[in-house]
Amino acid sequence: MAHSDVGELLRVMARLRDPEGGCPWDREQDFASIAPYTIEEAYEVADAISRGEMGELRDELGDLLFQVVFHARMAEEAGQFDFADVVEGIVEKMLRRHPHVFADDEVADAEAQTRAWEEHKAKERRAKGQHHSLLDGVTLGLPALSRAQKLQKRAARAGFDWPEVEGVMEKIAEELDEVRAELAAGDQEALQGEIGDLLFACVNLARHTGVDPETALRTSNEKFERRFRYIEQALRDAGRDIEQCTLEEMDALWNEAKGKM
């Protein structure tokens, strides 16, 4: 039997939260306790996309939708809003932010649309009294690399940016020197700050070269994992325990892995 009605999903959620006969775990949750699961499900959607697994993507999108329904149900119970209000709000927002589609405005290309989108969001923030900074509205809950990229883009719109990528490269070299200085000084708190500055500068390099830093680091993570697993498997095949191997032996296998993947 097919279960494709959103209304049925809402009824399932209501039943899970029922104070009398619902699920004890679901009844005990609140917005704060569910938020980490919401973030996790969004990452699992991205992971399925990166691996091209459409069947998994279908399932992960369902899990992410369930998170939206969960939050909406808790808000409804608190008398704040319900799922219908969530849908109404996003539909209204999309209509408002796409006048070139739903009204008579025109945009030249995708870049122009991005600028128009940001202008619409800025107007909405001003209407709410949020007009103190170009950086208003850059969500604190974003992954640090993504948030750094968004902060830099906002500042760049005001002209606060290097005109050429060479300036970013020089900044990275400067920050690396400062990391070396703090390593020598032994000040752990200062070292943390300098490493953060170095990472921020690397995000700037990614932005200037059109590379998404989250995607770049995710790709490097996956590459590292493949190569390290290769080392583990090669040692298992040789009847060796990785914890008993020298760094030189592992490094040789790492280079072997690099030649294959």
C-alpha cells in the first residue's frame, strides 16, 4: 500500500507525539534535542548526492522531511505555528524573491539573480529592523567553512576584498608564518587563533578561485579515507597489525595508494 499523502505523514507524527499512546522517545523531545538530528539528516542528503546514490537520496530526503514535520508538530503543540504555516511561508517567500518568474521583473543571468536575491533578503532584514550590518543574517549554525565563505562574500559586496588572488596567497603565507611563531612561543590559545586565521584565509583562496571549501574538504576527507583503508587492507593481507608498523612502512603504502587512487 502506497503512503504518499503528506497528510498521512502529519498524522503519523501526531500519533508519535500523542501523550497517551505515542512513542516515549518522540514525546520527550524538544526543539533543542531534535536540532542535531535535523543537521545530521541534511548532511546525509548531501552525502547521498555526492555518491550519486538516488535510492539513498530518496530515503534521506524523507528523513529530512520528517525532521521538518517533527519541528512543525512541536510548534503546533506550543500554539506557535503548524506545518501548513511553514508551507505557506516558504511559498510566499519564493514568490516574493522571484519576481522575474512570478511577476514582470527581468534578470540578465544567474549572477544577476543572485544579487537580486541578496537584495531581497537585505530588504526583508531591514523591514524586521535588522539593518545594522551587511553581515546580518549569516547563520551562526552553518559549518565554519561555509559561514566563513558567506561572511567573505558579504564583505566583498562592499569592496572589502583582494582584487587579485595573489593577495590571498600572500595572506596565507603571512598567516602560516604567524602559526609558526605561536608554535615556537608555546601559547596554545594564541595558536588556536592563528590556525583559525589560516583556515579563514584558505577559505578566501577557495572563494577567489571558484572552489566551494566544504566540497573541497569533503573530497579530501574521502580521498584520505580511501588511501588509509588501502594501507589497512594491505597490512591485513600481509598478516600485519597496523599498530606495530613504522611510519616509514605506512608512508610507503600511502604512496602506493596514491598511485592507484
